[in-house]
Amino acid sequence: MDFIKTLKKKTEAKIADIKSDFSNSSTLPKCKPNFDYKSLNISTDIGPHMTEYIYEMDFDLRDFLKKYNLIYPCTESQSNSFVDFQISSLTSMRKLLLDMPVVENVSEATKTKRSKLHSHQPVKELTLEELYYCNDLVLFRFLRTYDYKPEKSLNALLKTLAWRRTRDPMRLKPEVVHPVLYKNLLYRRGFDYYASPIIYFRPINETDATLELHVLGLYYVLERALQTCLISQGNDKVYVIVDLKDWSLSRLPPMELVIETARALVDHYTETIDEILFVDPPPLIDPVYQMVKCVIPASTTKKLVFKSRGPKLFEYLRSRIPPCFLEKSLGGSCEPEMDFQDYWKVEESQFELFQNKIDEWIRENKSKYLKRNSEL
């Protein structure tokens, strides 16, 4: 297991970087938004549609931050000036970002078999598509992770852009990951009371597709969930339920892949997950958990929750998720099985809609950014 020692050494500096000077919010009560999920008429048989698109809605950053600070409070957020500080940090980070050269295209990055996160260097220029990706929500996530320090946050974001060039998750087509997802392995279903999109993950339903394709399936579903965040409610995170019923450690992927995937979520999907709930973890899973803990920050391990089925779990989940989005096997009223053919038809149409919106934004902003770049 030398690779674990190597990864641990290479990760220690990064973990030190993201230790926050801000107070831990885990002991402060979260405030549920006034979220009327019933008015959205959300089907439980398909993934939620993208109803709030940041580039088309009247997005009020200050209003979003005020609501976010109520859902995820810290001691500093109790101050009236904290939102001003957050906006100032974001403004500084965006200025640094826009000072970089902008190009129309870059040469295609090599698709690596493993993430090899430590090998990614910050990109030196931005593509139009990357500018599209770097909206206020993305910048805010990196600022939260790196203690609202614009330079350090930008450096991490630029490494993420380098990683995304090797994966291109925003353009990952549904038909590519269909061989992984068609058996209800990973799917989106409704929202919790905090307006977080819910992802269900059942490893027992894994297919014969390659392990690498399974990882891409995870990125695909996470990208789609983030696209459907209800940011008007002040939340930009997702909630994940990993149901390990009937699954055993004998089916665990290679440990190197597990760790690299965990690091990808920490480094490149930073601050996107509110909590990952593992239901019915198998015996002897603790050694695996301890190895993963070696290479991810403590702030992330606190988001990993392990519980067994029973009345206490059901009560816990009912306090978090409306019964209509909580499956029966977990104490809710939602049928666990869905017609995946119907689910997939909507998935494909929504994906196409989102891709068209990306292309439209690029067309509308191409001349502005490329002209500005030529004047630098």
C-alpha cells in the first residue's frame, strides 16, 4: 500500500491549505429555507428539471449569500458585514480570473486512466467554455474552501480547470454513461427540505462496464444535480444517499481508484456536497474509511455519515427529506423502482437543452472576451 503513503504525503500540504480560520459551523443550527417544494410539481420518476439558470434569472448575489449564511452558518456570518466581505472576496477573485488570457480553444488534454490530481498544474489561459463555467457560484465554492483568499482560491480553481480538460464532465454525453446508469445505480430524485437536489447511489446495481466508466457516471450525475440547484433558496449543494444494502467489500473497486475519486470530489467538486449518508455499511468497512480519511480534509470527513436501517435512521431522514422524495425502504412514501426508460428520455432532452444554453452563451460573449483579450 505504498501508494497510500505517497498520496498522503502529497495531500498533506493541500489539506493544510484548506484548513479554515473561520469557525466550524457544524455546531450551529441550520435554518431551513421557506421552500415550497409542492408548488414545483416535481415528478419522482424523473430527475428534476433545470428550472433556475443563473445566466437567465435575475440572480441577486447579496440575497443568495444572506440565505446561504442562514442555511450554513458560522460565527462570522452573524455579523452584518460578513456578506460585504464575501462579495468583496468574490469580486477580487473574478478580477484576477478576468485578467488571464482568453482563447477560443486549447489542444485536447490527454484523457488519463486515473485522476492523478497532484500532477495537474494551473491552466495559463481560459477558454470561453471555462469562463462560462466560472460563474459566481463556482467562485464562491472555492472561496469558501480556501478561507476567502482570492489568490489561493483562484489557483485551486485553475487546477480544477486543468483536471476538467481531461474529463470534460460538463459535455459528458448521456449515451456515454448509459451502460453504467441504466440499472438505477445512480440517479437524481427530488429535493430535501434545504432545497438540495438528492442523489441516490446503490452500488449493488453496478453493471459490467469498466470502473473508469463508473467514475464518469458519478461525475455525470453530480454535474446534472448541480445544474438543478435551486439557488433562489440560497443553496448550491447536493445531498447524497449511498444505500449499501446487500453490497459487500468483495465488490470494492481498487483502493487507488477509491482514493483518487475521493480526492477528485474534494479538490474539483469542492463545497458541492452537504452530506453523504451511507446506509447499512458492511462489516469491516472502517479500515477503508480510515484510508480515505488520510487523504481528505477533516471538514470533508464530517460530511460522511454512517447509519443502519431502523427507526432512528427513518426519523433522521424524515427530518431532512419530504416523504414524497424519500424512498419506502428508507422510511418515506416514494416507490424505489422507476421506469428508467422514461427517466432517460427526459435526461437526454434536458442534457441537450443545457448544452444549447452553453453554446448560446459562448456565441453571445465570444467577441467581447476575445476582443478584450486582444487589447491586453
